[in-house]
Amino acid sequence: MANQEAVGEGHHQLLAGGPESSREVRRTVAHMLTSWGCDGLVEDAVLAAAELASNAILHAGGDFELVVRPLAVGARIEVIDRRPDLVPTVVPVSGSAPALRSNSTTGRGLQIIAMLASRWGYTTSASSKSVWVEVTENASTEPLEPIVVEGHRETTDPDAHMFHFESLPVGAALSSGVHVEELIREVQLASRTTAIDEAESATLRELLDVSASARLLGRHAAFSAAAKDQPRFSIDVRMSPAAVAAFGELNAMLTEASSRLGAGAVRLPSEVIEFRIWLVEELARQGSGHPPTPCPLPD
């Protein structure tokens, strides 16, 4: 049984963690790419998506989520599960490989993904993991290393504080995550980094790392709420002082950087800017000892 919902121009689906879901993933990805006019990429996209789903079913257990979004020349496919401790590891095709980490997701299917992708990687939060692949007309001719954002931490900062975000609008949260993700992608791509110098790129990477757990936890929670047709959701997030500071600095940096990336680059919509400003202000309020305030922004 699967719940389905369109997310912007993309598609989101909650699936049971069983073998029957692999067939549904392949059917859905083929349908979405065909509807976007990407017929020439359907075979690669379906194969990559099937590998992602198989890993989630085999290693993570339980329900998982499928997200498919169009790109300018292809699609981004991601599978979200609830095992951030099981991270992907590509099995080497030659040589004498060292023993792989016992808590890693292993399998030669990731070799296939690395060959098909124009970019791929994984992100983890405190309670979930997203493994994603971008299949485009500009695919690499060599296997690619994954882009990794580790938000899952085994240890807890003793100075961390629990924040409660009440009644967040799913639409704004999803739009915020998608647009910020796309803006980060633009900054990372060589063709669009002329306005971002090396020092700024290093700062961006540091802020992304420090704030990863909170950002990704919220993003994944928003997707889960969307799959259940919920217009709003609430979430508890434990954040260290460094993560709180990084969250605000990252918001300011991305908003400012978006104005310097030139024509055609991703722009943060006003509703996304308002949502992220409210989040930063709410962090400051609760950090000062005030009780949580329900988000006043519309659904």
C-alpha cells in the first residue's frame, strides 16, 4: 500500500519495505520521466532507482520514501529510510579492498549508480538517511564518488538544547528544502561558482556540515508529513549552540549568494525566505527561554 503526493513539479511516495515495492518504484520512475519528456533517460533512471530501493528494502527495513524531481536535463531520484547508521559503501571492482565497515550498506548495485549518475550521494540526519542520484543528459563517463553530508552524530553535545517547532506548514518546509538544495547545487557546480570565491565555498561547506542534522531532520519530516497528506507538522530537534549559529549564518549566506549567481540561477522565493527567517527567529526565542510559538505562516 502506498501513499502518493505530488511535490511541486515532482513526486513523493511512501512505500512498504517489501519486495513488491521495487516494482512500484520502477513503474513510478518510468512514468514520471516519460511525463517530463525524458524518454531517453528512462532506462538508466529506472535501473538507478531500483538499486536505491533494493538497498533500502534489504538493509534498512520498514517503510521508505521515494522522491522524484525534474532537473533541467533529467531527474533527481532519492530514497529516504530510517537507518542513518547504515551508510552506502561502494564495493571496489578491483584490488585488495580493506574490510568494509560492519554498519555500512554494501553492494555492487552502488557501482551501477556511480556509473549512471551525473551526481549521486547521501545525506543523513539524526533519524533518517537519503540516498540520491541525478540522472541527466550530462552523465559522467567514469564512476563518480558520492557527495556526502553527514548529519547523524553518535555523540551528543552536552550543551545541546531541545527545540520544538510547532505547526510548520508542509508546503513551505518542502519548498525551503528543495530550493536551498538547488541553490547549494548551483554553488557547487563549476559553471556557476564564478561569484563565489574559494573562502566562501569553504565556509559554506562548514556551515552545511555543522547544521546538517537539524536541516535534514526537518526536510525528511516534511516529506513524511506530505506522504500522509498532512498540511502541517511539528518536530523536536536537538541542536548545539554551534548548530544554531550555523543555521542562521547559512540562511544569510545562501540568501545573499543567490543574488550573485547570475541569470538562470535558482532564486529563493519570498515564502521560502519568510519561512527560514521565522525559523531563525524562533531558534533565538526558544534559546532565550521563551516557549515554542506555532508557525504563523499559511499552509
